[in-house]
Amino acid sequence: MLRLLRRAGFQDVDEAADGATAVRLANERRPDVVLLDVAMPQLDGVRACQRIHREWPDARILVLTGYAEHVTALDAKRAGASGYVEKSASFGEVLAAIDAALDGRTYFGGGEADADHTQGQADAPPAAGVGELTVREREVVELVAAGRSSARIASELGLSVRTVETHRQNVMSKLGLASVADLVKFAIRSGLASLDGGTSK
């Protein structure tokens, strides 16, 4: 990533080996944008984001997150992040997220929104589409967004794994979603994912 950023024309790009170092460098050098990996040693990306934001409220922070970390990315938003990008995203998307942050906008895994709009997005009512789900489908979505496996969801809800997967596929079909990652994004944006990695109940 460091080499690609430099080749893209970014100047004075620094890299930190752990979260504590990232916090120190960010507060000392005040870069235009801070990129934080959610899974960092010593201090995870969420706590690093929180500390940087506390010392430097105007910091533009983006977190890099994997599928299982999507709910954690919502925590990062509350900690002061300007948005997040999936680790599987193309470098072009990373650049788009950086551009959005530089312009004072937020960027969440492939979609942008004005900062004023997304400031309270996590507290907004469920988005259109949630009402189309049955109670059981909603439970499955919440647990998928919380990072549960199909086997664990089946155990918690007293269902078979096949039934859980059928519910998940039905939800994706109803909402026009192409992947489980899209389903997790939907859950976060519609308020079905809680901030502690559990369900919204």
C-alpha cells in the first residue's frame, strides 16, 4: 500500500507497525488523511481512531476492514472515522475514499455521503427494505452482520444450517444484494448491526 500511494503522487507517506505508533505519528505530523487497519497489534484500529480523534478532532481517518470486521467499522465511525474501505477493495476505491476524506465527505465501503448526512446515520431509522423482511429473516441478518457463522446462527435460533442459509439467500434476493458483504453493509446502514458486535436487540 505504501508503495502504491507514493506512486499515485502522495508525498510524505508514513507507515506505522502498530496502533500505538500510528496514534503518535498522526498526532505529531497531522497528515491530511490517516489510514488505519482495524486489526493492528498493541492497539486496534478502533481505539487508535478514538485516541487520534480525541487529540485531533479535525483528523480525517479511514479504516481498512475485512468482512468479519464490518461491525467494528461502525464502532470506528462512532470513534471519529470518516469512513472505511474493505481490504479486498481495489486501489482505485482506496483512492476514491481518500479523495472523499480530503473533500470533507464520508466514504463507507463503496458509497459516499455528505458528512452532515452521515453524522447521525447510525442513529437513523431502518432504511427502506427492512420492512420487507420477516422477523426470522431480520434475526438472521442481525447475526450475519455480527459475524456469526451459519452453524452458530443455526444453534442460536434453533434452526438447521440449511434453513439459515435459505433465509440469508431469500433476504439477499428480496433486497437485490449480490454478496454477503453487501448484506453486512445493508445491516450497518439500516441500523440492524449494534456497536458492540452483537445484534441490535
